Amino acid sequence: KAEFLQDQEEHPPFGLRIGVPRQEVALVNLTGGTSGQGQEVYGRTHADVIVQSHLHFLPWYIAGLRAGDFAINCAPT
């Protein structure tokens, strides 16, 4: 993690590890920083956002939730 944070500090905001052109970034995610070492910054493309949405949706669907149902997500995102 220290290497990621150093890379971000030297080459803000994403560091050199971002795998797409910066103009393709559609969403920025930050880690919570709960390790006390700092927050990692991740740039997500539109395709990343779609895949991430499906990954969040799938467990709810498998559990039986359907359109019109109500649920409370108590887990951090």
C-alpha cells in the first residue's frame, strides 16, 4: 500500500498505475483510509462502473430481490 500512496503523491491524483487515459475516467473512488496510511484513489471508466454495478446487484438478485422490493444495505460500499 505504501508504494501505491507514494506513486499517487508523486503523480497525482491516480499515480502512474492507472490503466486508461485520464479523459476516460468517469468516476473516482477513494478507499476509506481506515488503515491509517492514507487513501488510495481509483479512476473508473464507464465500463468499470457498469461491471461494478452488476457485481453489487447480483447478490441481491440471487437473494430474491426484484423490482419494487425494499432492502437496506448496512455494509460499507
